[in-house]
Amino acid sequence: MNPWNFILGAYAVTLLVVVVEIVAVQLRRRAAESMLDAGDEPYPHSADSPGSP
Amino acid sequence: MNWFRYASPATFHPLAGRLIPWFGIAAALLAAIGAWLAFAVAPVDAQQGEVYRIIYIHVPSAWMSMFLYVVMAFWGALALGFGTRLSAMLAQAIAPTGALMTVIALWTGALWGRPTWGTYWAWDARMTSELVLLFLYLGVIALRQAIDDPRRADRACAVLALVGVVNVPIIYFSVRWWNTLHQGASIRASGASMDPTMLAGMLVMTFAFWSYAIAIVLARLRAIVLERERGAAWLAPQVSRTVAEAAR
């Protein structure tokens, strides 16, 4: 068993997971911004007391 | 300084936007230094050989998986107790990153286990309780998706997260409480049973994982704030700005 195969498998998948998560968050942010720009219906029960915690 | 000022989505949203690049850069720099220490400085392990180098991502991701769960439960508890929207959004933003950290910990653990123990998986207490942690994260995420009313979803997810917290000390102390295939802790209050350069690399990588987790959770939180606060008056300038940017 070549140990570097296991090391490469561990690091490569970790890097892949990180890249996928970053891309997914970017896409989610863009989708949220476009919904905002399109003036979609407010999220249920949101902004019921804007500015408050 | 009034910290409660930042307890509102309207004030925290721009603050998070300013913090993300700093934590992102810190994560990249620390990961680069950690990788250099891990592969160029730290010696080969006397017993395990080269394969021990998986420790530099396995241990930080396992620590982060437990830590993020506790933080998620903390913010969930605040949302449950005080009805604070931002706390609930933070708990919501943490869950996917916590789940991914758990996946990384399990995956790298399996790849470390095969050459050292002869198996990818064993139903021992440490590994099984870490798998339960993954199911708890997935349960919190699924529960939120299953409830339409976000405030009800906040409360339900907070309760599930709080109940699941009991699993975290079980994971941590499992190697002491039971006779497990998984090795015991290498770092204790009395000191670390590893070479100082190995320890340095592992700690630097841990800070890299921390910085990354903060950056990505804040980025997701900003998207969640936009999703949940759309229609709020404070977002109106943001809308006109993004429309103007899109028109350019």
C-alpha cells in the first residue's frame, strides 16, 4: 500500500469539499440578490420588526 | 462600544461583509504555512510512516465538527430563549459547514485507518459517535427544510441542536470511557505526545480551519439575511445598488 495514495485522497477530497462549499455559497448569495432585485414576495414572517434583533 | 448594536441583521450584514476577506485571507495563508510545516518540516512518524500526515486535516476537521455543533446549539439556544432573528440565522448558517467538517473528519479518518489499522471503518465508540454527529447535522438541515414557517423552524432546529449537544462530550471522551480502536488524545493538559514541529503544523492548520469556517459561515449568513429579510426597509438601498451594478 502506497501511503501517498491515502494522503492524496484525503487532501484532494478536503480541497474539493472546500471549493464546492465556496461555490455553493456564492451561488446562494447571487440567487438571494437576484430575488431581492426582482422584488419577490417577502419571506414568511420576515422583517416583522426591521432593525430589531 | 455597544456590541448589541450588531445583534440586528441590518447592522451585522455589512460588518460580516467587511470581515469575510480578512478571515478568508487568514485561512489561505495559515493553510499554506500549515501545509509547508506538514510536508516539508515535520518528520516522518516512527511507527506510522508518511501516512500520519493525514493528521493535519483529520484532527482540525474533527475538532471543528464538534466545536461548530456547540456554537450552533449556543446560537440556537439564544434564538429559542430570546427570539433573536440573527442568532437563528447564525445557527442556520453553521449547520452545513459543520456537516462538511464532519464528512472530512470521517473521510480522512477512514483513509488513515486503512493503512494503520487495516480497515476503513469500525463501529467503535469514537467513529460511531462522530457518525451520529453527522446525522444530527443532517437532521437539523432537513428539519429546517421541512418547516415552512422560518420562526417555527428556528425553534425546532434549536431544540434538536440542544438535544444533540450531549453527543459532543461522548465523542470527545469516548476514547477514555471505552476501549476503542481509535487512538487516545495526543494533546492533553499535561502536554503533547508528538514532535513539536508536528504539533505546530497541526495547530496552524487548526487555525486555518477556524478562519475558513468563520469566513464561509459569515458568507452564508449574508445570503440567509438577504433571503429572510427581503422586504425589509433597510435592504432597499442594497436593492437599488445591485440593480445599478447589474445595469452597468
